[in-house]
Amino acid sequence: MLATLHLLWMYVSEQHLRQVLKSYALYYNEARTQLRLSKDTPLPRTIQCSGIISATPVLSGLHHRYARI
């Protein structure tokens, strides 16, 4: 029984780790600006010139994605 619980814990942890890494990779490529790219993201995005700025938490609030709405 203990071995089964240990394997279940490892599976849940690996699944969670994969989810966190996927979420961070999306944030890094789509929302995080980089100085070497003249403050743009690796995946180009459209410039939003007007509107109210909204912050969306990413990775449980560790980072935020900002966009105009």
C-alpha cells in the first residue's frame, strides 16, 4: 500500500511539474518582453496603444501578463 501511495505521489508531482513548465514556457514566449528583442517577445505580438491595462496572474501569481482591454 505504501509503495502504491509513493508511486501515486510521484505521478501527481510529475504531472504538476509538466503543467507548470508548460505554463512558464507559454508565458516566456508570448508575454515576457526581452531587451535583446527591443522589448518584444520571442513570438511577435500586436501593439495595443489604447485601453485600460489589465493584469492576469500566471503561475499562481508569481508572474503577471499585462494587456490592454
